[in-house]
Amino acid sequence: MNRLRLLCMPLAIGFGLTFISVASPQTLPPTVTEKVQAAQKQIKTIGTDEYRNIVDHPAGTLIVDVRGPQEFAAGHVPGAINIPRGVLEFTIWKQVGYPTNTQMDQPSVLQCQSGKRASLAAQTLMEIGFTQVSAVIMGLEDRQKAGHPFEK
């Protein structure tokens, strides 16, 4: 019985973390909300209409979905690449030509489920020298319900 419990524990923890990540937007401590709001004052943010135009006509804009891989696999905006927020500053480099022709000024739009992670990620990229970074402030589910293209 103990062996079965040990085998099932990671699965139960994984489901718990999935539930927490889905439920967390409504239960954020004020300090986290303040951090996101402070980031949004330092970065360029865009809304649904401007984002739709970028997705429809990317013209060299890098569209980055900063959600986790499982969230991305469940559905994402066409043309978006998945680089989770937790590894963004370590893995974005090949997308901007590092090391031979690094383009720190390549237009980049960061998107997540609601705009919170994208805002923090955009702030991070700006802090390390990226100059044309925007965060999309919108509900991704609202975009999907409105009938905009979504891929799996």
C-alpha cells in the first residue's frame, strides 16, 4: 500500500499544481498584483485589437507565448512560439540570431493567459537589453471564444 501511495503522489501533486495555476489569478496576494502593475507601467502593453492585427500580419514580429508547455499544447495563437516565462531569458537567444547577428531590437510580443506573466516577462527582457517588447493584456479564453484562430 505504501508503494502505491508513493507512486501516485507525483500524479496527485501534478494535478494539484495544475489546479493551482488555473485558480491562482483570483487568489493572488496584493504584492503580486502590485508587481504586475509596476511592470505594466514600465513596458508597452497592447490589447486585443492590436494583437489581432499583429497575429494576422506578423511582418517580422516574434510572437512568444510564455505559458507552460502543457498550456501551449492545449491551444495557442497561430504563429506563436512557446518559451515559458521561467526560462525565457535563457532560451530566447536563438530566436533573435545570437551569437552571430543578435537583434535585440526585433519586435517581440509576449502573450499568456491574461497578461500577467507576459508583463513580467516583457519587463525581464527589457532589463536585459531588448528594446521592442510588448505584452498582450487580454484574456486568451475570450480571444478563443470570439472565434479567433487557435491551433493545437
